[in-house]
Amino acid sequence: MFYDFNNAEESSGYNVCNARGACSITPRITSLQEVILIFLKHLSFYTLKLKNFGVEVEKQTSTIIKGLASIISSADYTDEQMLDIIGMYYSLYIKTRNLYKAECQNLDMECEELKFGIKITPQMSLSGVISQGEKMFLEKYNNVSTTQRNMTEILLFVLKSLCINLLELKSYGESDESAEREVLKGLEILGSKRLHAQKLKEKIEKIVMCDNNILKKLSETQISNFGEIREVSVSKTTTKGKAILVSGSSLVDLRELLAQTQGKDIDIYTHGDLLIAHAFRVFEKNENLKGHYGDCSENCILDFATFPGAIILTRNSYQNIEYLYRGRLFTMDDLKPNGVVKLEGNDFSPLINSALNAKGFAKGRTYPDVKIGCNLPELAQKFDKLVEDISNGKIEKLLIIGHSNGGFSQSEYFSQLFKHLGRKTFVLSFSQSVKSEIGLTINLANNLPSIYSVLKELFSRIPITSDKLSIVIARCDVISIAHMISLKKKGAKKIFLSNCQPKINPSITETLEKMYDIRLLSTAEKDAKLI
């Protein structure tokens, strides 16, 4: 089910990897993940049965969603940790299966059962688990076509995207039972022996539309918690003193940390996609929040290694962990990688104490500020002008560039693409910098709920089905794949995906083109003609 992708990005020349990419590291991890997926599929089967009986299965559902959200991460777990994780899934599976059997007996009805296929014993070694995973992987795909195999991969990608968004929604204290049920049903299809491509496609499209609804909820929830975003300049300058780096994307965790460090002599710096936090007025009032640290949104290896304080991975940010910073890196997630300290509940005391004991910045350095956010009322006026220019023929084509990894090669490509585009092509970019005479740049730091709000304003004026519209997805991850299919389902005509090798198997991108007419970018000159 999983491939051995190197996942080498060109973020300032350093390799990166996180859970939002469809990537893994070694065949060893690949086989382990296949075993975990089997556990999740069987657990999902009995959970769905119990749910239909009206039995409370919140723990099972939560475990499945968390498991799927993290299953393609590259976290560094020891053999003992991996066996503990497998043991946890197996124990819950046995408990759930027995609970289902008991319910069947109480209702005097015949039980349905799935053949498990994995032999688990207390004496089992990790190598024994791995060998079973390899065997099941080969048996599963020997008798299916390439298209069926790739559609199964895509289904897993969109399920993962939905789970990531469900977990973010849960961090705000909200849930969506219908979406959770779709996750269970999706796993049920993944566990089926007969994988028909058309049936897989129907399920994929149903899940991506469900995912889109969760994104809508996230947009509304984010605004209700933090208010509308605005355009601001964010400091990237560091100052002398003790410091904490907050990485990932959880605004909720950042808010809680700022509350617990209030009045303490500790500077807080955001990292990665948390750059967007500075665009919310609610965070402006906190004196501890000094600015943003790091050059690239996913460049955790270099940024973590050079940060002289404590580092926290906010929940659901499964990033590559290096030995350089072990002992001062903390996580909010239940499954902690080797060398990372697990924070219990919402108690940030160990993190704060680590920051106070670290050397901190000796003198700090000055860097240029970065602009982030936007003003929606002002954008609405600009979109009205755009519609007017399209109506009178001043603009003939509209190109939307989505969120990206910010790699050097990508920037070079878009620089060339802009040179080849016609004079009457307008570019709306959420990532690549665009000169004002040819378009508009809206830096939202890959915050999808905010991007959703902006696109909602745009598509209320210019139909997504317009022949004048082209969309480029510049980031290769499971969430991007889910949103591409969602846009296609809504009627978008031209969608282009960046070259994702080695992150995504080329065979999968071929299936995306075949089944959804999602095209792969080639050269700037050729793509400009198509756009």
C-alpha cells in the first residue's frame, strides 16, 4: 500500500518530510504501515457494526482517525515503540470484536466476522511483524490492475486528508459524526477483496466532498475563535533571550501556550504554517509572541537544529525528527517519536522549564519582515474589478496558484511561466510572488481554511466551471490531492499538479490524469500555452 519515497524537497537545499506528504522512508516502515492499516480496517469493520447497533464507540472511532492521520508519517520510532503501537491497536481490535460478538448474542443474531490474517503472539519480534506485512502487501496487489491499485492509494490519501481535518476540527471541541462514519465506510472498502475502479472512484468523490464540508466548518470555526484575518507585516528578527519555537499548524495549541507563558521572560516564535497566526488580531495582544522563525515552511531539519531554545510540535504535525535536537523537542500527540517528550493534557510546564534552562539567543539577528494575510472586504472589491476587466476583455484568462512547498526549483519554474503567459492572463497566487502588474499575491501560509474563505469570495463572482479559469496545485501532499479531486467534482476544467517525484509514485499521477483529467506540469512554455 505504501511506497518508499525519499521525499526530497528543495527547501533551501535541505531534505524535509511531514505527515501531510504521501511519503515514507524505508521498506521496513512501509511493511509496518501495511500491518497497521490492516488493524485499522478490521477495527473499523467492528466499530461500524457496533455503531449501527447504537453502541458507544467514541474511543474506537478516535483511534482510527488518529491512526489514519499519522500512518504515513516518517517519525523515528524504536522497535519497542512500534511493538507497543501495534499491541495497542491489537488490544483495542480484540476488545471491539468481542464487544460486537456479545451484542450479537444479546440480540440473538448471527455475527459477521472478518478473517484477520495476522498472527500476533506475546513473543513476536518486530521482524516477524514486518515479514507478515510484506507478505500481505504482495498478496493484496498481485491480482489487481495498476489502475485499481492506484485508485486504492488515492482513496487512502483522501481518507487521510479527511482525518487530518477532522482532528483539527476536534481541537476546537467540535466533531462531525457523518464525516466520521464516512471514514469507517472508506476503510471498509479498502478492506474489500474486490476493488472495482469505478466503485473506488465513487467513494473517493464522496469523501472529498465530505472533506470539503469539514474545511468549510473549519473556516467558520477559525473565524469564530480568532476573528477575520488581516494583512500584516511579521517580524523574522530574533532578539536576545530565552525562546520557544512553535511548529505545525495548531492555532489552538499556540493560544494555550501563550496563555501559560504570559508574564514569563520567554519569547515565542512561530514556525512553518503557524505564520498565519500573526494575521489574527487575537494574537497581536500577546507580548511574548515575537515573530516567525525559519526560512521555509517545511524546513524543520535546519530550523530545529539552529534554534537555541525548546521546540514544540503542535498536535497532528508529524515531522521528521533528527538527533540534533532531541531532549528539547516536545509534542502534543499521543504517539511520540523517539527522543521527543510527550506533554500531558494542556500542561506546557516541561516545555517552559526546558526553554528557561536552554541557552536562548545570545544576541539575536535582524531579518526582513514578511507580509501575511489579507483584508477580505478589500479583496472583494479587487475581485469585482477583476470581473469587470474580464467582461470588457482586458483580461481573458485567470490562473490560480494554490499553496506550495516554497522550493527553489518551483520558484524558478513559476518565474519562467509568468514570462510566457499572455498579457491578458491574470494570476492569483497563494504562494508564489507575483508582480502587481500581472496579478495578485495573497500569502496565507498554507492555511487552508483562510484560502477557502478567499476562494469562496472569488467563485461567487467567477464560476469555478468557467473556461477562462486554470488552477495549479503547487504542493504535493494528500490534502492537495483531495482538494484537486474536489475542484474537479465541482466542475473545474483545467487543473495542473506540480511534478511530485519522488513524493508520489508517477503511476499514481498517471491515474489522476486518466480518471480525473488532472494534468502534470511540464515546461513553463508548454504549460503557458495550455493555460
